Amino acid sequence: MLSCILKKVEGSNTVLKEIKEETVTSHSVFIMQVETQMGQISSHLNQRQQGGKGSRRRGFLEKLWQTPKMMLKWVLASCHDVN
């Protein structure tokens, strides 16, 4: 009887390890996507600043860039739009 319980526990442990690996992979991919988007926004801001023309969009992006919570919210929204 104890061996049966041990087998079930070991099986559950294997499933939990697989779920953990999938979650870590998923989060890693998401973080890389966020980093890529932040780099694109930074590049966009730098290009706009070099052009010398002001715009409402540049002001919005600069404000967004300076506020991490707004930035994350914007990135999450854009990820949902893509998917």
C-alpha cells in the first residue's frame, strides 16, 4: 500500500516539474519579447529626437518610457493585440 502511495507521489512530482519547466520557458519567452519591444521603443524615441520635430506621439512614448507600470501595461496590451 505504501509503495502505491509513493508511486502516485512520484508521478505527481514529475507532473509538477514539467509544469514548472513550461512556466519558466513561457516566462522567459515573454521577458525576451518585452525586452525586444522596449528596445524598439527606445530606438524609435532616439530616431524621433534626432529628427528635431516634436510630436504628441513622441511625448506620449517618452512619458510611457519613464513610467514602468505604464510601459508594462502598454506592452501587455500590444502582446494581446498580436495574439
